[in-house]
Amino acid sequence: MHGIFEIIGAIQLRKEIDNEWMLILSGAISVLFGLVVLIAPGAGALGLVWAIAAYSIVFGISFVALAFRLKNHRHEPAAG
């Protein structure tokens, strides 16, 4: 579910942020990881630990990259 919400959020923020593809990529990786774990639950515990570690590293790097992109973004309050 997390990956799907990331993809939806990236699509909704498309006009607000640049390079929303990073958030879409992160969401796609999350969805793929979930599918792999769902399809092959019989994989060894060590293999699952390695997969979680690789996912966490890629997910963390993508969020750090997104954070640097959003660092200078300013939200303008709505007029009213």
C-alpha cells in the first residue's frame, strides 16, 4: 500500500515539485518488493533479510535525493 500511495502522491504533486519521477520510482520499487515477498514467501530467511536491506538502502537513497530536491521548495499560502 505504501508504494501505491507514493505513486499517487507523486502524480498529485506533479505541478508542485520537479523530478517527481524519484517518488514514482520509489513507489514502484516498493510495489515490486511487496509483490516479490508475496509471490515467494518460501524464500530463506537470510534471502529475505538481504532483500529488505537492499530495499531499505534504495528507498533511503531515493528519499534523501527527494529531500534535497524539496529543500528549497516553498509552499505559498492560499489567498483568502
